[in-house]
Amino acid sequence: MVASGIPPSTPRQTSCRAPQVFHRSFGNGPRPVLAVHCSLAHSGAWRGVAEVLAGDITLTAFDMLSHGRSPDWDRQGNYQLLNMQAGLSLLTAPVDLAGHSFGATVALRMAMARPDLVRSLTLIEPVLFAAAQDEDPAAFAELEAASQPAEAAWASGDRERTTRLFNRMWGTGEPKWTDLPAPARAAMVRAMPVVMASRAVLHSDANGTLAPGALDTVTMPVQILTGAASPPVIPAIARSLCRRLGAAHTEVPDAGHMLPITHPAETAALLRQFWRMH
């Protein structure tokens, strides 16, 4: 859910039905791809994957609200669904859609809302934790317990400590928080409120992504990619979503939650293979 050490940018707020967000493109290949980054990162997190695939694809990535060069979320409306609308506003023809972590939940909502614009869907380390609650109650309980220190820090009003603890849970562990450049730390602290505001959406499925029939529109090919070293809740989510979506699941050896950033070549190879199959 978090990317350590990716340089940030800072502009502010706009609020409308389909928010205007910053986006950029990588590569000049014939296959159009739209990608959604993880929490506390920005669109540049896809650079490594895009560079490996540069001759095959043109990858467009946007900064979610309160991230990168996009405006801050104004606390009006549903954060996940606002980013869904922002992403859909960039599409005029079908694309291959990919999302990482919270961005994977946004990508899933995009596919649910406009399946006609999604040729294929790749969910990398999706963090729809509610999907694991019945699949593996022990893994879900372990996640809830591990989240308590960050929750307590947030309740006490310490945003920086909350961000540091969240980064420790989901980041790569390197560099250490104190070794990160000050602008990178500030960018992650800036985005932390939207992470906390999304708890009910992720842990309790407040947006009804898993409600009966809600996923029936997701009929395009779907694959789920996870890291073998990720917390147990992640493979539990993957199993649950695979069953619901008829998706293929690939686990990448020696990788953790930050798979597309730490293992761009492996991620790119799996994307290329999936697209060639479909």
C-alpha cells in the first residue's frame, strides 16, 4: 500500500463529479494500458514496469487524489469511488487495466462500472481485506491486530507516527523512515488521511464490492499477482477474489507487497504473458 522513496509533488484541491487528476504516459507501444498506483505513492511508481514493456505498450498512470501532483481530497464524497471516476474519465477506448494495492481496489471498481472499457484486469496485491474475513479468519484477525499501533497513533492525532507505522507494515523496509528524503516523508504524511478514511471500505466492504451480484459485470480476463513474502491476509484475499472472478493467481517468489516496484521485470513478464493469452 505504500511506496518508500518515490519523489513527490504537491498541488491542491478540486472537487467535482469526476475529479481532474494528474496523469502521465510511459512507452510508445501499440497496446494501451492504464495503471493505478498504491497508497502513499504516485504514478511514477509504474516507471520500472513500463520501461521493461516500453516497446509493447503505452502505459498511462494517474496520481490518485492527495497523491503526487493531483489535488487533495476535499473530504467530500467516497474516496475510492472518486478515484474510480477520475480513472474512467481518462478512457475513451478499451485498455488493459492494472492496479496495485489500494489502486487494485480502484481498478476493480472501474472494471465493475465500465466493463466495456476494460479489455483485461490485473490486480496486484489487492487490499480488499474484507474478502479475507471468511476465507481465512485467522489471517484477517492477524491483520487487525497488526494495524492497531497505527490506529492508536492516528487516534492520538500523531499523523507522522501513523504514517511511519503504516510504512513499516507495508513498505519494503528500506530505506528506513529516518533515511528517506524529507519531501518523500512529507508526501506520505500528506496522503495518510485518505488511507485512514478508507478503512471501512477495505476492512468492512462499505462500498459493497463483494455484495451478491456486484461483481457479475467483471467478465473480462482477470489475473491476480501477489508476492510470496506478503502477509497471510494477501493470499487469502487472492483466493477469495479468484473464486468470485474466475481469475488466475500467480505468486512471485521472493517478492513482498511492493511487487511492481521491487520486481518490475517479473511483473512485466507476467503482464506480457497474460496479455498474449487474451
